[in-house]
Amino acid sequence: MFTYFFLVIFLIWLLILTFILLRLKKHYYNLVSRTKKRNIDEIFDQLLANSDDFKRELDIIKKELSNEINNSRLHLQKIGLVRFSPFERGADQSFVLALLDGNNNGITINFIYTRHGLMVYAKKVKNGKGEEHELSAEEKKAIGKVNH
């Protein structure tokens, strides 16, 4: 009786293992047939080769992104506007416009409104300071606005 019980258990165990093995074999053939490779080793080799290619492409993209970030510091990034009255009386009809890049280089443009018309002045700015001419208080204020 014990032998029959043992044989039945063994037979059930063999059926379970056979079922599992057939499922694994079906999965293996599906995997191989979809990739058009002959065996799993070729699939792994292709995955490793693709991984190396992706790593190289990612390095190239990182370098290009770094270059773009460095180049973008030279583009117009900061704009400051200050209205003021150049004379002690009157409305704030005049204004200063500061246009700077990421390194605080650029220009300030003064638009001064008077009874005789509109006068426009521009000054170069380097590192947040006047390059050829001293900056006025309003120009410094406009530059200060873009840095905050």
C-alpha cells in the first residue's frame, strides 16, 4: 500500500514538472521566434551590444546638453525695467530697460521723456557694471531687478 501511495505521489510530481517544463519550453520558443534568433545566447549578445550602443549615445547626448547649457548663458535671459522721472517734478514717464545674458553682460537703454521729445541712450554692461560709462542710479536699479 505504501508503494502505491508513493508511486501516485511520484506520478503527480512528474506531471507537475512536465507541465512546468512544457510552459518554459513554449515561452522559450516564443521569445526566440519573436527575435528571429536561433537561441537565447544570441538574444543576450544582442541586448549587451544594444546596451553599449545606448550608453555611447547617452554620453553623446550628455555632452551636447552640457554644451547647450553653456551656450544658453550667452542668450538674452534677464530683463529689468525701471520707471523714473529724470527731473524733480513730473510723472514717471521715462524708463530704463536692462537686457542681460546669464553672465550679466548686455546693455541698458534709457528712454528719457522731455518737453522737447524722447531721447534714447544705450550703455554696454559687462559683469553687471558699466563697461565704457558709469551707470546711473536708475540703470543700477534696473540691473538689480534682473538679478533677483
